[in-house]
Amino acid sequence: MLNDLRHTAKHIIVYSLGNLSIKLIGFVLLPLYTGFLSTDEYGMLAILEVTSFMLIALVGMRQSTSMMRWCSSEKDEEKIKVIAFTVLTILIFFNIAFNLIFQPLSASFSRLLFDSESYQVYFRVLFVYVSFEILDIWVLDLIRIKGKPSLYVILTLIKFTTVLFLISILLNIRDWAFWGLYSAS
């Protein structure tokens, strides 16, 4: 029983560190946001970020969480692979359908949220980002199912480092402050 508690505590700590690094991105980027963005651009970025969170929840429908639930009680590796593949197939289908429906509506989203069609390119990028983020969540949850906390932390740290690196490069391009912060994060 003591070994089970140690194992659980280790996983809690490691996965918490991985999740903390993802949340740390926003904290680290706050000075960049305030230093390079106007108040209007910062507000626009916040609206786009909240929109992405809502779309990730709606389109992904927490399928990877259901995958974790069904795989946690499964001992047969082949059945786990079938469950994971089925969820991946569903997510890919949802992502394709989502983009086929929503990409043409990017101008409508721009009008709805910003009273102008000139921001539709941000929504086009946002819709693609949502699709990749849903798949990223699936990958990280699959790693958790496999019980590989070190790999989980390594991947989240790579994501953290890549985002910071891309933002620092894109911020050096003079008129790309908003676009650089938006597209890299």
C-alpha cells in the first residue's frame, strides 16, 4: 500500500509540473503582452483566447478524457489501442468537420466579436489552432494512460520552450507584435 501511495504521489507531482509549465507560459508572457501590445490588441488577444478555450471544449467534447476513463480499467493492451485509435479517429473527423464548417464563417465571427471583417484571418488561424490543440490533448492523455510521466513533462517543456522561442523571434519583426504573440501562443 505504501508503494501505491508513493507511485500516486510521484505521478501527481510530475503531471502537476507538466501542467504548471503550460500555465506558466501566460505568466511569463504577461510582460511581453503589456510591453508590445496596445490595450486594444491585448483585449483582442484575450477574446481570441477565450474563444479558443470554448471551441476546444465544444469540438473536442473531452473525448480524450473518456479515453482515459475507458483505458484506465482495461488491462488488455490491444483493447487500449483500439480505444485510443477510435477516439483519435473521432477527433480527426470532428476537426475536419469543424474546419469545413467554421473556416467559411471566419468573417462572421470577426463581425460578431470585433464589428469588422478585417480580423477574419485571426479566426482562420484560431480554428486550425483549436484542431491541433485537441489532438495535443489526446497525445498528452495517451501518454498519461501509458504511465509515462517523464515523457509528459518533457513534451510540455518542449512546447513551453518552443512557444517562448517563437514569440521572441516574431517579436523582433517590427510590425508583427500582435501577430507574433497570437500565432506563436
